[in-house]
Amino acid sequence: MSNWKRVLLIITGGIAAYKSLELIRDLQRRKIAVRCILTRAGAEFVTPMALAALSGDKVYQDIFSLTDESEMGHIELSRDADLIVVAPATANIIAKMRAGIADDLASTTLLATGKPVVIAPAMNVRMWEHAATQENIGVLKDRGISLIGPNEGDMACNEFGMGRMAEPSKIVEEITTFFSVRAGDTTPRLGARNGVLSGRRAVVTSGPTHEAVDPVRYLANHSSGRQGHAIAAALASLGAETILVAGPTQQPDPAGVTVKNVQSAVEMMAACQAELPADIVICAAAVADWRVANPPQEKIKKERGKNGNKTSAPPVLQLEENPDILASISTLKTERPALVVGFAAETNSVIEHAKSKRISKGCDWIVANDVSPGTGTFGGGHNTVHVIDGDGVEDWPVMSKEKIGFRLAERIAQYLETFS
Ligand SMILES: Cc1cc2nc3c(=O)[nH]c(=O)nc-3n(C[C@H](O)[C@H](O)[C@H](O)COP(=O)(O)O)c2cc1C
């Protein structure tokens, strides 16, 4: 079981707690180990004995248990997991999570964890629709907590409406997708509409380009490729057939994505053209505007005389313009992609420059970001972007590059559903 993924399943006090038994069994079948925390109310609906028997592990219930805390305290429980799943998630635990209340083992673990958390709410329709619950859910989502369900349907309380817990099979599907995409070290948003881009083909460019000066030297920039790779991972997780044309980067290949590695802008252009036609093209790479004209086949030597004195002037590099990948794809006369998105990395007047770039290149959207020194955008884990389309400017809050990837992929899915 050493290579199994590990889920910490928190079962709270709702009727749907009985479904956790099926959930545990189905996760184990997919080589996902489950360890359970059961709240006091949860134990009214499902027995620790049944959970222990199915999970093959001890069930953790009491934060003040001497044996539990010395064997596997609340910090270790979270540390040991790859993902925390709260299913069912009562209105109560959702409110506690929002408020940061830590008055039992489940809520303390949730407050103390840095691991990704997903919740499967389950409650009566009125509890679900209550302004307090809706506000709590909104805050949790903004904090990056993912939701699976709830669904509409008949309830145990003889009512009908929103609030039924998602079926265990759906929860298992989301968790499995999460782990497969995470192999590329991107964190998808669980609860995203998986499969919504299936049947679509996406080409994403990412990373810098290296423009040869001679066989051993090159011109480059600080792009890490993290944002472009995250976008490719997100599109693939929503079901798009995704091709990532990547300049030289240290990023791992995202799972489920076909990666074409290139060095220069000319190679990137050729690789993109070879992958067309496509429904979606995202040009996130920081492509060099210029390359060295006619780089020599041999290394340029620094000539020195016998006494070490310089005998030659520094070489003069003649530059020529690189092909404009974004503009050429945006202005294709035949088989233009339904959506072409460019990125604008700017250091001043970010929005104005990005707006004029959208017009001059002929693309549909521009994602603008400030890459001034000090912003930490290049190579950092976070980004602050502005999405500019024909309707105006959408300012997104600072987010991880992975989250931006998923939000952009969702926006793309919605756009294509509406317009193509
Ligand atoms: C029969 C019964 C069924 C319940 N079902 C739910 C439910 O489906 N969802 C919910 O949010 N609360 C439900 N509750 C209320 C919770 O059990 C209660 O709010 C409890 O404090 C939750 O504690 P916990 O979140 O620590 O598990 C139910 C209570 C009873 C008595």
C-alpha cells in the first residue's frame, strides 16, 4: 500500500453518513487508502466499528484521547494525507470551517491543515438555501476549498430540493481525477465540471524561448512556464485533448497532456502550426521578440593576445524579428480556432498595453499580468491577472497559478458552450 494515495475522510453528523461506507470501499478499490475521523454526531449515524472494518484502520474521534493524540495526533492525521474529504459535510461543519472554530477533532484538523480540502455538503434543502450556509459556502470556495454536489432530489425528511449529498461514485470520480492531474503537480479544483471540454482540442504554449547566439549561448527571459503548464493541466482535466508546446522549463509534464518540447520561437511556431486546427489556442509562452540573425555554427571566441590583452572588439549581435505566433493564429483565414487567448506580460500601463495588444494581434482575450521586478510573477507561485475581452476588463484577485489555470479553463468552457 506504500504507493497508494491517502485520503483523510471526515464524516460528520448527517443521514448521508451511511454513504461513507460505500465511498470507503470504492476508494480502496482504486488503491486510495482511507483513514477516518468521525464526529460525535456522525457516530449517531454510522458506527466506528463499520468504518474501521472497511478502512482497515483505526477511526479517530476524540481530540483529547491520550492514545489517539500520542499515536496519531490531529496534526499528523492531516500531514499523513494527500487530500482531506469531508463527506457528508453538515451545515454545522461548514459554518465552523468558515469561522475557524476548532472545538473537536474534525474541526481542529480542518483548521490545522495545509492540504487540499474537498467537501460534499449534505443537508435539508432549507438548511442549504439558508443565507448563512450560502454565505459560508461562498467564503470557503474563495479560500480554495472545493465542492462536490450537493444534488437536487428527495430527502430523508420527506422534502425535495437541493441538499442531497453527491453519490459516492461521483465523489470517487472527482477524487480519482484529482490524483491523476496532481501527478503534474497542479492542484485542480475538485468539483470542476469534468468532461465539459471533451471533444475540444486545445494548444497551449508555455515557458520562455531560447534564441541561439552560437552553439553554446542563447538569449532567454525569466519565464518559468508554471502558468502555461497549469493552464494545460486544467484544460486536460476538463476533458480537452491538450497539446502543450513548451519552451525550455523545469516544470514537470502535466498529466494527461501531450508535450512538444521546443527551444526557439521559430520551432515553437512550427510546432503550433503542426497541431492546428484546434478549438482553443492559449499563447502563454514568453516568446522572444528577436533572434540572432545567422548565429555561427562555431562558438564565438574571445580573442586574446599572448599577454592576455584583448585583440578583438566584443561581437555585435545582429537581431531579426521572430515570427508572431499569437497574431498569425489569430488572423488565420481558414480554420481559425474558436478562441485564441494571448498573454501580455507588462511592466507598466498593464491594462492599456494589453488592450491595444488584443486589438493589434486580433486575438479574442488577453490575460494581462504585471511582471515588474518585485511582483514575483516570473517563477513565483502566484499571479494577479486581468482578463480582457471585447466586453471589458475582469480583474482577478491574487491566486495561485494553478487556480488561475482552472478558473481560465472554466471561463473557456463557458464561452465555448455559449458561442460555438
Ligand atoms: C436525524 C438527524 C438527521 C440530521 N441530518 C443532518 C444533515 O443531513 N445535514 C446536516 O447538516 N445536519 C443534520 N443534522 C444535524 C446535525 O447532526 C447537527 O447539526 C450536528 O451538530 C452536526 O455535528 P457535526 O457537524 O459535528 O457532525 C441531523 C440531525 C438529526 C437528529
